[in-house]
Amino acid sequence: MQANTCFDSWSALKLRQLQSWMCKKVYKEGDNVWEAKQKAEISILVAHGRFVYDNSDQIHPFERGAFIGEFPKLIDFADEEPETILTTTLRCIEPGYCFVLPKEGLQPFL
């Protein structure tokens, strides 16, 4: 989490609460983290490795500290039903691991 400046202003308590929702997951080269047309279930915080959106012109892969997710698909807005089907596929291109945050764990921190 120290590699992502988004968390710089968070208290130690808030960071521990977020970490309590996360679990470590290892990815091998070629693994899909998520796939288009699936239901949005997770976001990830990259700890090690490199990740890219499949079939995109992405110049720089996501690396350590990147917090990635199709966030509009993961957030429950009070006045509307969210569209929850993913439009992207996120693929591992260099082995590593991430901390996975389920949709239910994201909502309390918004």
C-alpha cells in the first residue's frame, strides 16, 4: 500500500480495516485476473508483477502500487442500479501477486 499515494492520507486504522478485506492471490504469466462479460466482483492492488488490459493499446503495464478495477461497475450508487458486467479483460504478463479486494469490501471506503 505504501507504493500507492492514494492511501497517504489514510489513518493506520482505516488502512488496517481495508487490509482486513483483502486476500493475497498469485498470478502466473497469461492468467486472467478478470474477463470481459463476467460480473464485476473484485478490484486489485498490485504488489509484484505486471498486468495489462487485453487487446488494448496500453503503453505501460500496471505495476507495484496500481489499484485497478472497473470501479463504476463495483460501486453501488444509492439512486440507480449499477451495470455490473465487465467490459475489460485484465491479464498478467509478468508473474506476481496482488491483494484482491471484493466488491463488498470496497463500498465502505467510498
